[in-house]
Amino acid sequence: MKVFNYTFDRRPCRVTIGDGVLRMAGSTISRCRRGGKVLVVSDSNVAPLYADPVCRSLREAGLECRLAVVPAGEDSKSSERLAELYDELADMRLGRDGFLVAVGGGVVGDLTGFAAATWLRGVDFVICPTSVMAVVDASIGGKTGINHHTGKNLIGAFHQPVEVLIDPTCLRTLERRDLQAGLAESIKHALIEDEGFVSWHEAQREPILGCHPQTMGELIARNVAIKAKIVTQDAREQSGIRARLNFGHTIGHAIEASCGYRLRHGECVAFGMVAASRISQVLGLLSEEQHERVEALIRSFGLAVPVGEMTSYETLSSYIAGDKKVAASRVRWVLLSGIGRSVIRDDVDEAVVRDAIALTHAPRSPWTC
């Protein structure tokens, strides 16, 4: 079992990684909790597998606990589901000494975190991530929020969890496609921050895709370290340091919105990373050989990019223009200045973006909207 302690935005957070930690959630959390009511939030896919053991552990630790289950899928990051959580919190009269626990993937974590950030102007919350996406990325850093019909994550708040409990054994129950999609964020962290980690992904492809326990433990720990290192320097994304974590996301989020969130987040980000790598090459930041390495790595993990009308520049341009990273009407692109190095540019010509998107289409891609 590994334990890391970080301070994000002046709030301490403990990250615990180990097999079986969800079954011990109550004893772990009760070390710093002596009372208060708890609302556990999960989704319809995850709740039958992991929410019940978490609730049982909390009750055994003497905490009053209630479970709320939302439908699985991106549609649950909505004002309607948020209102339902508020109704639950009001009904159980959860006060400032109470807290919320998210058990699930990134959707559940974002929704639960935003409810915690806004209930009584902010109560504590704990994340128990059960997907690769949540484990390596979404659970660290305190970004919470819901979607708006004009774009993803446009309504939200920075609210750091007090605990993150990561049980790598949860990943063994994931469908192959969900595993591959989640690995897009791990590849992203490597590409923007650590060339050695890129090489590690290339060398460890088979054990990663096979969810080998020791390999996944290392993958999780290295991702947590990279994400925490960046977030501790820029918890509220004000200096520009944290914005580097959005590599591939400007186009990725646009694809998600354009196809009604029917593709996995990681699949869309994979397309966005390949396109951003092409832009980097056109601007002279990457060599052709380096770009080919980026694309080969992404494809080697089964992240074939989506094709169809939803990835035409004409379809994506309005979503790109509404991206959260736009400043003074200029899109801030996260690009690669080398393998393991990143830079932010706001001087990318529209024609370069159009060509990069067009060149990123792949007829052998298996997923379309």
C-alpha cells in the first residue's frame, strides 16, 4: 500500500493506493472523522460492484450513510442530476460536518465534487475512483463540474477532495474499450511531462493492457505523481502551468460535444492529441519522426481515432471557439515542444488547425458517431 500526502490550494489531501482499500474506506476516513452524515454517490454500473462495500465499511466505522445512484454515462453530469443530489442532501439534513463520497469514474467524481463544492458553500468530499480515467487523472486536482449543452465542463468549481482511495483491482472489471480509453490520459501525462514515461508505455504495452497488478500499480503511482506535481504549482489554473494538462482536450472536448457524448472521453482526446501533435510538427516544434512516434504510441493502445462528420472542422470550430481555454478570442493550444515537453501557443492559424484535423482521419477507425 502506498500513501501520498499533497496540499492543493492550501487544502491537504491524502492519496492511498492499494488492493482492498475500498473495503477499508470507513476505517481510513474515520481517522480524521469522528461524526457527520455521509452521502455516497455512485452510478448504475459501479454501485452493484463497489458502492455497497464502501457503505458497509462507513457504517461499521460509526458513520451514518446513504447511497444515491445516478444513471451511468456522461448525461449524468447535468443540472437535473445535480438537483437530485441536492434533494438527497436536504432530505438527510447533511450539515457542514458531513461529507460526500464519490464511488465511480470521472462522471461520478465530477458531479459529486461539484455538489460538495456548492452544498452549504462547500463541504468535504472523498473520491474512490474505479475507472482508469478517474484513477490516473480526474481524481487528482479538484476540478469538479457538470456539462452545458454548449460544451463540456462549462459549469464547475475548484474543490479539492480530502481523501482519494485508489484500489487497482477495480480496473480488472473494466471492459476492454473503457480500459483503452482511460489510458489516453496516462499517455497524455507522459507526452507532456516525461519522455522516460513515454518509453515505459511503449515497453510495457502488453502488461498494461493485461492489467498486470505490479505494472498497473506503477502506472497509477507515476500518473498521480505527475498530476500532483503540476496541480500543486497551479491549483486554480491561473499561471498557465496547469493548462498543459489539457493537451488533446481542445479538439477532444469539441468532438465529445458534437457527437452528443456517445464516444468515450479518451477516444476523443486521442484524436485531439494526434491532431495537436500534427499542429506541433507544422509549427516546427516537433520533427516528423517525433510526431510519428506520438501517433504510433496512441494507436498501439487501440486508440484508433474516430471518423465521420463530427470530426470535420466545420462541425468542431464553434465548439473550439467556446473552449474554456480561449482568452481574448484566441484559442490557447497545448502543443508538444518535444517528447515529454509541452508549450502553450495562441498564434496557431485556423488553416493549420483545419489541415491537422483533416489529416488525423483514419479509415480503419472502428468507432463512429
